[in-house]
Amino acid sequence: GGDKGETSLGDGSRVSKLDPRIAALGDVDELNSVVGWCAAGLDRIQNELFDLGADLSVPFTGDGARLRVTQDSVDRLEAECDDANAALPELKSFVLPGGTETAARLFLARSVCRRAERTVLACADVNPLAVIYLNRLSDLLFILARAANVEAGGEEPLWRPGG
């Protein structure tokens, strides 16, 4: 049914494949693929990204009748950020994306996550927690990338202005 440039949302309504919501769903799907490629034990995150896709697939009404991103999911990401960040040295410079292969993959996932966040922001009638979830997830991916470099015993690749 998509040969004429339309697709169905989770509530059965039809929209153009150029609709911002469809772009957001595609970016979240791409993010989930990149997170899977990171091979960093992020299975729960991948499941939550599917939940986020289900959330985005139906316009938000606030009635609680659909699967939605919850404050608990956001809180869990914040706690994971705090836990992972506690073991890292204080950040005194911008970190270049790279280092170990795992870190580089996590940095890529972070940048895809930021894009997904911007795309979701362009959508009307979305769960406001969807954007917050993606924002916290990008923080977590950044922290995990830093941790991957530190745990490997290498120095973090730091930005050297003009260098």
C-alpha cells in the first residue's frame, strides 16, 4: 500500500512518506541499528527505541491508551549517565569522536541520536517525553564512548583548537 507515497500510522491513518513523523520514525530506526552495531550491551535501549517508535507512530493525545515513553525510562537513563560518568575524569576539553572502535561506534550512535531528536522536534502531536528520552540517550552514548576509551587504557582524543 505504499507505492503511491503514503504509509499507515499506528492508528491506521494514512500520511505521506514525506511527513515529518515518518522521517522521525526512520531516524529512530537508524539509531536503533547503529546502537545494535555498537555491541555494548545496550539491548534494553534497543527495546526502548522500539517503544519510542511505537509511541511516535500514533499522534499523542495524552490519554494513556497507547505504548508511550515514560518518565521512568528517562529517569533510568539519567541514573545510568550518573553511574557511568562517576568513574570518568573531569571533562576539561571537547572530545573528538573516535578512539577505540567501540568508542567510535558509540560517538556515531550519539550523533544519529541527536539527529533523531531534532527530527522528532519537527513533528506535531508527539509525546514530549520522546524528545527528552532522546536527549538523555545522546548524553549516555557520549559518556559510554568516553568510558570505552578510558577503559581501553588510551587517552581520550581531545580537541586542540587550531591544532
